[in-house]
Amino acid sequence: MQIYEELKARGLIAQVTDEEEIRELVNNGKAVFYIGFDPTADSLHVGHFMALCLMKRLQMAGNRPIALIGGGTGMVGDPSGRTDMRQVMTPETIQHNCECFKKQMERFIEFGEGKAIMVNNADWLLKLNYVELLREVGACFSVNNMLRAECYKQRMEKGLSFLEFNYMIMQSYDFYHMFQTLGCNMQFGGDDQWSNMLGGTELIRRKLGKDAYAMTITLLLNSEGNKMGKTAKGAVWLDPNKTSPYEFYQYWRSVGDSDVLKCIRMLTFLPLEEIDKMDGWEGSQLNTAKEILAYELTKLVHGEEEAQKAQDTARALFSNGGDRSNMPATALEAGDLNDGVISIMELMLKCGLVPSKGEARRLIQQGGVMVDGEKVTSLDTSFTAQQLAGEGVVIKKGKKVFHKAYLGS
């Protein structure tokens, strides 16, 4: 099976333009494609996972990825899927985030001469002359068509700034610029980016002629992928200092039964023949599938050793609550205790297990909290400095969340 057919079999492709041309380029390793990443944080998260895996698959098939960091567009903010205007970042913050992205991407794709390249659209967008851009590029866009785009329609009622309105033009210009300077002939993005990408394709064709290569493909799950990264505690990051390998493993170990095989098919590099055999799995077999998913993705992001540690820790905790060495932990300070004591609700709040004491109260009242294997039945439960010394205590929230709390030195 060739790579384009594999992408379809894995459920990765939702919409395309010029499918025969795209198939020809991709299957013959002639695609020079880009995927954009806005540097809104100093770490990528699981919402970027689909794009990173796709870049890896296509590079393995001989195609050349361009990782476009939106240092320029990041100063504007994409209105797609948002209800308010994104906070404008400083150039220094954007540059720092770009550098962090590069380090994380190197685990997925190989950079170097003739291989993947990383570019920052600030290098050309910030140099543009405004009047020249209006004349040369703005004339190619219909305001009526732009307002019909889903990314703008969602924001019209809440209010769409002129700053954000320019995002489509800037993203379209990216494709136009890279087509001319880097030979970029294909762009990928989520279905929420479809209108922006079509704008880039149309700009190339209007400026350079209908015969110019300008292909677009959207990914089935990129927009859902952005939701994947959201949990009660915030995003699930690829940076181990933000989300530990164990927490990353547990995130994927806890996906819903209806999603696990879909995620294995889309995100792992297991052979399709092996995955097809799992299609009939149910009951306890789905737990095995979740372990496979969690292990494979943790290995991809953090390496085989960390993946094995995370899996061993999870199995030990689920079986007898034994191994505490690699579970998420919070070191308390003496000042966190009141007269040498801390209540269970305050402890859960300090550990980030709940957003409020009210939520902690609800969980305790519903019997969803255990400490060192004993169910917490009283809201007045508290712990002394002596109990928290050394190894501390292990809090279990619900069926799957374990967290160690101890008194630091």
C-alpha cells in the first residue's frame, strides 16, 4: 500500500483538492509540504499530535516537510474556533516558543540538508509594505467570500477585529511565498483551516497562473485534536516538565472505548494489518488496546525507556498501589500546613487534582477519593507533617488518577 492510500485507510484525510495530482506527488516522494504551528505556548500539546505524526509518515515516504512557525501570524491570532481575541505576544516570547517547538519536533521529523526545514513567517510577513500588500495580494480576495468562510462566521456575532480579519490573507501569503522560495507545492491543516488554505491555493493560481501547483489537504482530526489536549488541569503538553511521561501515558490510557482503535489507527505507526485484527476487540481487550496506544505514543514523544517506566508504574498502581517512583507528585512546604496539619480538600487543591474545594467536597461525598488505599469518608479528614514526611501519601481520585503528596525538605 502506498502512502496516500495508507493515509486514507488510517482515516487521516477528510478533504482534498486535485486528488490525482496529490496522490502522484505524495506517492512518488515529490511533495514539499508545510504545516503551520502558531507559537502560543512554549510547548506543543497533543492537539498538534496529528500534524506531527503526519509529517513523520510523509517524510518516511520520501517527501519533504516544512514546519512553519507562525512568528508573524502569531502576532495577529487566528479567529478559527475562538470566541474572543487572542492576546498579542511580544516578539521575545514568540521567539522563545519557536525555539522550544524546534526541539520537540526533532523527535518526530529529521531536519537538515535536503530534509525537513523549519521557517518562521515573521521573516517575510514583518517586512511587508502595507500598501504594496493591499495592491498585490488584497486585490485577489473577495470580502464577500471571506465573510462566508466558517472561521469568520463563527466570530461575527461576538465581534471580529480587523486585525484578525487579515489572518486569512497572511496565511494565504505564506503559501504563496513558500511556493516561490522553497518549492512548497502542498499544504496540510485541519478542517477548521480549509477556508484559509483555499485562499492560499487561489492566490497562487491568480498570481502565477492556473498551471501552478498548489494543493491542499485537510486532516480529519486536527480540529478534534485541539480538543484532545484539554483536561480538567489544562493542556496535555509534550514537554515532560509540563506533563510528565506518566501523566502523558495515563491520558492516552484513559481514552474512551469508542475512540481507542481510532486513535491507534491514526496516531501510532503500528502496521494496519495488526490494527485491523483489533477491530473486533471488546470488553477487557479494549483495556489492552488502551495500553498499546498509551505505550506507543509515550515512546514516540518521550522515548522507549520512559514509556516502559510509565507503563510499569501504571500497572503497579492499578494492581496494588505499589510503585510510587514515577507517579505525578507534589512537594508541599511547611507553610502549606496550618499548625502542622492540612485538610484533604486543601491537599487535593494543592496537588491540582481539583479546581476548587467545592469540587473536592463533591468527590469525597460521592466516595471518589482514597488515600493510601483507604476511602475518605469525612470532609474533616486531615494529614499531619509526620504523615506527609518521607514517601508521603498517595491520593487516588476516581478510578484512574493517582498522585503522591509529600512534605519537601
